[in-house]
Amino acid sequence: MTLQELGPIVREHRRRAGLSMQALADMAGVDRTLLSRLENQHLAEMGYAKLQRLLAVLGLEFSVRPAGGLPTLQDLQRDALRGES
């Protein structure tokens, strides 16, 4: 997944959580402009720590699996519990 693909997911989860961009940025300790650029798919790079903090505030986390591989049963169950498809 690229940052461009991740941006709309972050936006969706931020909105579901009822957070403004400024509120999420403040909670994660990142600049609101950086968050805006991420959500609007205009960010080429972002440090892991900043992205991890944003995701943590939204109740999300990184997952590593083989490239091009199908999701595992555990991935599908976790996504179902979170209401994701």
C-alpha cells in the first residue's frame, strides 16, 4: 500500500471517529498540513513514527504480509471486527 492509497483510508477513519484534521493532528503530534497532504494524496514521503502515531489514534496499525498475497483468515477476521471490508 502506498501513502496515496492510505490517505483516503485515514480520512475515512478520522471522519468516523468524529475528529477534525486539527484534532487528529494534535492528538498524534503531527502538523495539520502534513495530515491534509496525506489525506489528499499529495504526500510523497512520511516518517514511520508520525504515520504510526496517526494510525494509533484512529485505532489502526500496520500489518506486514507477502506482497501480492491474499489476506489470511486472521486478517479477514480482524477487518470484520473493525467493520472493514
